[in-house]
Amino acid sequence: MLQSVVKAKRTATLSPTLSRFWSVQAQPQQVTTASEGHDEVEYANALPYEKIPRPSFWQMMVGFAPGGRYSNVTFPELHRRFRRDYGDLMVMPGQFGRKDVVLTFQPDDFKKLFRTEGQWPNRIALETFVHYRKNVRPDVFKGMGGLVNEQGENWQHFRTIVNPVMMQPKTIRLYVDKLDEIAREFMGIISEIRDEKNEMPADFSQWLNRWALESVGVLALDTRLGVLGKDTSADTNSMISNIREVFELCYHLDILPSIWRYYKTPAFKRLMTVLDELTRIIMAKVDEAVIRLDKNPSLDSDSQSVLEKLLKVNREVAVVMAFDMLLAGIDTTSAATSGILYCLAKNPDKQARLREELRTILPNKDSPLTPDNMRNLPYLRACIKEGLRMYPPVSGNARSTGKDIVLQGYQIPKGTDVAMAAMVLHSGDEYFERG
């Protein structure tokens, strides 16, 4: 099986969107001990923002045009080329209504950005998503951008509601049996679809997406969606393809130069159509789950699902959170799993060592996975971490600066969008020694 993952990774032309832009994770302000007076002196003596290396507007347009240096490349490769051309700090000039974005490849800058972000973090949002939720479909989203795109105090309010439910370790225990059942079913499918060479078919990534959707569906809606069966509904099939298309369109509209803010381009209209279709499908699933839970509520609070607990706190937040879990969880989960499988396939000795560790808790093929027997699996944890380092599901993180700061000797004014290109550094010898 894993040999086929290697073959797929070698031959696939990865869509830029499969690198998934920036993480949505954020935390309240970190305490900084830096002297305000020292910061002001440092800022005054730094080189002006305008001196940061950058391409001109026309260089950007030519670079992203068909045949240009930055066209038709993955997001990580785009960052590598930017770094080679402009160094460890550069500005991607704003165009067509979009702000400048400073791009940094230095971990020390990452630390400074997190420590000075302010009370409520602001991040680079997908503006097309914000437009859709707040302007096109306020009837569904009630003005909420969700964890992915909400900012500042509104983000903090949303987090305050979902954290007590989502961030509890005991919540995970509720889903171990169900997720183990899905994994067993998926392994049965793998046994059926592999060929005589024990390799997976060319569309194995689609099966990974189905497994991810079935798993995330249990977490988000507390129900099986039935997408691993041979006879899946048209809505289920379109959900997966539409989610992939959404990320593809967002890359072209929110990352690459686009005039959609002034003229509703065909790509923008297509995105709105696809989002409408996804909203229809996902909201129907959410509504079914809400009705089911209303009719048969759990009496024991410890056995209540994530959705059930959120519904009791804030019904509108619960609906948006379930929607976002389905939208954001499928591609990221399947891509991260694919990366981990690829690393294991490339290192059969490590794969064998991991297998031996897993056999200590799963001696037979039908041995169940439980919250207790999965507590101490250090090598599995190490493999997951290494797979995520080499093939992270997102390209980095981003913040708008909470105050005037200095990065690499240059002034970065308050409110500047800064992208931290961590993915490029994950495979760099300067930070990770080769074994």
C-alpha cells in the first residue's frame, strides 16, 4: 500500500491550493518584557519600510502571468522562489484593493510577531469567504466569519464559546470507538481496491478524502455520513469535489493578483456558486443533526457530543462551527495523512519499527483501539510530528502587527500584514539536522 503512496507523491502535480495558505490558529496576547522606550529607539533607527526588497507591481503581474517565474507553481515553491529572489524579508506589493503582505523566513521574526500581536490577534483572512458569509449569505452565517476568518474581539468571543467544548481532552475519548470503527472500515476498502502488486489505484487520494469526511462528519455532526460505501449520494460526492474547488478558486482570487473586488470575474462568480452549493449540502446535514439531537438529547453531560454541547451554549455558533469543521477538516486531514504515509513508505525501517510499537497494543487485526491503550505510543507520536514537519497541511501563519516593530533591521508599521513562511524552513538543514 505505502509503495503506491510514494508513486503518487512522485508523479502528482500538486495544486497550489493543496498547501492551504495560512493557519487559522491564534492565541491571546503573549506577555512581553521588552522596554517600550527601547522599542521606540530601535524603530527610529531602523531602515524605512519602503526600503524592504520587493518586486514592482508590474514585475508581480509579469511573474504571475502564464509562463512567468511565479506562475503554475505550488505555494511552497512560490515561497522558495521569492526567498531566492528577495531574501529572508520581502514585501509582496498589494494590488487591486489588496494590502501589502510582508513575507519573512526568519523564526526570530515569528517569535516577535506573536509577542507583539496585541490583545486580540488579527490575521490575513480569505476575503472572498468573508464577502460570501457577511454579504452574500448573512441569513445563514448571521454575520459570523467563524474561526477561520473572524478577527480581533469577534474572534475572541467565538473562541471563548467553543474552547471549553473543543479543547477538553475528555472530548476526544467520546470519539475513539467511532473513529476506530471508521478506520477499520477504511482498511477493509483498501484490501478490496489494491491491485496484485499490493498497490493502491490512481484515485487513492479520493478515498483518503472520503475517509476524512466520514471521520470529520462524526466529530462535527455526531453521525455517520456513509461516504465509504460504494453507493454514495450525489450530494456527498459533490461535497468533496466542491471543497477542493473552493480552495483552488480561493488561491486564484485571494492569493494571486485578481480584480474581483472591482469586477466580478468568472472565477469569483464560480466560487460564489460553489459556496452556495456547499452551504446547501452542509446546512442540510447540520439541520438533520440538530433535529435528531433535539428529539433525543443525551441526559449525561459527559456523553454529549461536541455539537450537542455547543447547541446548548449558542445555537448560531454551533451551526457555523459544524460547517467550518466539515469545510476545513477534509482536505487538511487527508493531506496530512498522505504526507505521513509517504514518509513511512520512504523509510521502511521506520515503518517496521512503528509496526512493532503498534502491535504491543494491537496484537491482533481485530484488537480495538481505546483511550487507555493509546496513551503511550512515543514512536507513533514522533512519526506524526515528522510527517507534519515535512508535509504540513498549511504553509505557515500570519498576523497583522499589533504595534510598530522592527524585523531584520526594517520598520514594520502597526497594522501591517506579515506572513510567516514556515513550510520552507521545515526542510531546511539550518534548522533540522539530517540523521
